[in-house]
Amino acid sequence: MNEAANLQNFRDETRGWLAENCPAGAKGPGEIPWGSSKLEIADADTARWLELMAGKGWTVPTWPKEYGGAGLTKQEFMVLQEEIRRIGARAPLTGRGINYIGPTILEFGTPEQKAKWLARLARGEGGWCMGYSEPAAGSDLANVQLRATDQGDVYLLNGMKTWTSDGIYGDWIFCLVRTDREVPKHEGISLILVDMNQPGVRVRPISLISGSSPFCETSFEDATAEKDDVIGAVNSGWSVGKRLLQYERSIHAGVNTSGIQRQEREASLVDVVRQYHGAKQGGRISDASVRERLVRLEMESRSYQLTQRRVMAETQARAPSTATSILKVTGARLTKERTELHQQSFGVQGIGWEGPGFSSRELETTRTWLSSRAVSIYGGTSEIQLNIIAKRVLGLPD
Ligand SMILES: Cc1cc2nc3c(=O)[nH]c(=O)nc-3n(C[C@H](O)[C@H](O)[C@H](O)COP(=O)(O)OP(=O)(O)OC[C@H]3O[C@@H](n4cnc5c(N)ncnc54)[C@H](O)[C@@H]3O)c2cc1C
């Protein structure tokens, strides 16, 4: 059978299996588990969907079968995504486990580390946090100071991480730590996996501008981490950690090929605004300049989606390199423009924080606009992505 026929076969089988097995409650907007043992999956269909998909290896379809995946090719992965989207099902599992540290272990881990971690990640056993940023290490990430002291079989960790998303619900955290203070800063860093359920690790929530906050400061006081859980060689954490960032950015850029991605398609902003203002005489949709901005944004968003698909189809590696930075910068700009335009089109009703004068939809729009400010910061700011593009794509000097 030729490649096209094989792929059609795979599509037919996939469609049949999904029709038979996807529970009704796993379709449409709703919960997507990320593995945390501290958050119970509220809905039985969501839990069943995770179990069934993990059984097929379809929480991480492109991972090898021996590590909990299904060994799908990129083309098969894209067919599976399309078929899942076609029936409006949610991703069965998400999070930093299958999307950030999983592919990093797949690329850099020893056979023992792969055997220890990957299958449980694929089943969603354990919620993962990211321990990169520190009070004095954000864009200048190589400045991390969290100290790891060699104690034989373990490292003793002392120091602080900040902006730890989901920290209060985390079971594990992958951390960039300083294992050598005597060498240039990029050369004394290691990436290590740390159990968050130990007395030496403490998390403290930090409030966000949008009001919601599973966002934390994480302190380490004589916490321990197994030496066997250093991913990549000791002191090679700068290269391993940068690769993990590419996996993270491939999620933000919508070109991840590890886990199945969030499937809900955003409604057209033109439709959203028209629907809201249609009933009102003289609503802002009648304003020509707003209409022009809406249409321009819609066209750019569609081109962006087509570019995402092209990048996914063309790239050979699991995480595309510089294309990820380009897409992340553009995607962040479009998301911010979209939420800003949405909020502005509501006029003064779009700036309510709480109170009876505002509908729940208006309040949600304000909060979405505020939380969207973060998209050009997390995973490396847009300025840092532009620096990467300038150096690695355009070859410009430092
Ligand atoms: C919602 C959210 C979730 C996050 N989750 C996590 C998480 O789970 N784990 C984690 O480790 N971190 C997390 N972060 C932290 C994030 O990675 C950092 O905020 C980001 O890397 C920027 O670092 P900083 O905040 O220290 O800003 P700074 O590095 O202090 O930057 C301040 C400003 O200066 C600019 N700037 C700095 N250096 C340069 C330069 N060389 N050239 C041009 N401009 C420059 C930046 O672009 C930025 O505008 C999260 C952040 C947010 C907003």
C-alpha cells in the first residue's frame, strides 16, 4: 500500500475508534487533566477519556510504544489531531509533564531515566511544575543561583524559584540548579527533577493581575534530589534547559507534536463582536475603524494558523527550532490584539472588574484581556525571542 492509502486507512480506523470510544462528556469545552495528584478529575467521562487514550498511547502519540506512546508518524499525528477536532473532543491530557519534560527526557535521558519516567508521564501520573525563573534570573536565565550541593547519592538544594505556575498543585518540579560555582555561569548549571512533596520544598501563592492565581514562589531549604534524576550530564543544564524551552515554546506557538493539543477553535472575533453588539443601535461594530481592525486581525489569524500547519508538516525534529520563536512572537501579538480589541469593543462595559453593572461575559472579557498580558512574557519574553531570531535566523552580531 502506498503512503496516501496507509494514511487513509489510519484515518478510517481512527475515526471508527473515536466514534465508538469517546465519551460524550469529553466533548466541548471543559476540564483537561494535567496529572496533579492534588486535583481530582471532577468528571467521570474526562477520567475515562484519559484512561482510554493513554491505553492507546494517544496522550503522547509520537512517543515510542515502549514509553507509553503509539509511535505515530508526524502525518498520522496530524490526522489524529484532525479527527479529534472533527468530533469536538478535548485533549485527554496536557501539562508540563507530557509537553516539556517528557520530550526532554526522550531526547537526553538515559535508558534507565526513560524507563523510570516516561510511561507514567504518558498516563498522567503526577503534575509537573517548571523551576527556571528566580528573583535575579528571568531573561538572564543563566544567572540561576539555586544551589545543589553534592551529598553522595543526592543533591541538597537551597535557594528560591519564582513565578512557579501551578506550584500549589505540583507533585514534581524540573529545576535549573547551580552545580558548579567556580566555572563561567553557563557551564555550572544542571537540570534536575525534584519531588515537591517533601518538607524542604515550600510554595507560597502570588496574586496575578487577572485575579486567579495558581502562581507561586517556591523555596528550597535542604530539599533533596536524586543524583540519578539529573537529565543530561551534570553541568550541561544550559543546553538541555534551552531545548526544554523550545518544547515549551512549541506549545505556545501551537506547533507541539508531543501531546495532543487543546482542540477548541476560537470563535471568529468578528462573529463574537457582531453578536454582542448586533442588538444595540449604534454598537461599536458600526464603527468603520473597529471593523477594519477586526477584519485585519481575522486575516492575520488565519494566515497564522496556516503557517502553524505548514511548520508542523515541514519540520523533521519533534520541536522546531527558530520557527518556534517566530511563531511565539507573532502568536503572542495576535492574542494580545484579539483580547484588546474584544475588550475595547465593549466600550466602558469592557473595563468592569466586578459588580452588578456588568454581565458575566463582560467581566470575563476584562479578565481574559488582563491575563493575556502574560503571553508575551512566559516561556521567554517577546524581546528575548526577537534577540534569538536576530542572532540565529538573521545572523546579526550581539
Ligand atoms: C503567567 C506567567 C507564568 C510563568 N510561569 C513560569 C513557570 O512556571 N516557571 C518559571 O520558571 N517561570 C515562569 N514564568 C516566568 C517567565 O519565564 C519570566 O517572567 C520571563 O522569562 C521574564 O523574566 P523576568 O520576569 O525576570 O523579566 P526580566 O528578565 O527582568 O525582563 C524585564 C523586561 O526587560 C526585557 N529584557 C530583559 N533582557 C533583555 C534583553 N537582553 N534584550 C531585550 N530586552 C530585554 C524583557 O523582555 C522584559 O520586557 C512565568 C511568567 C508569567 C508571566
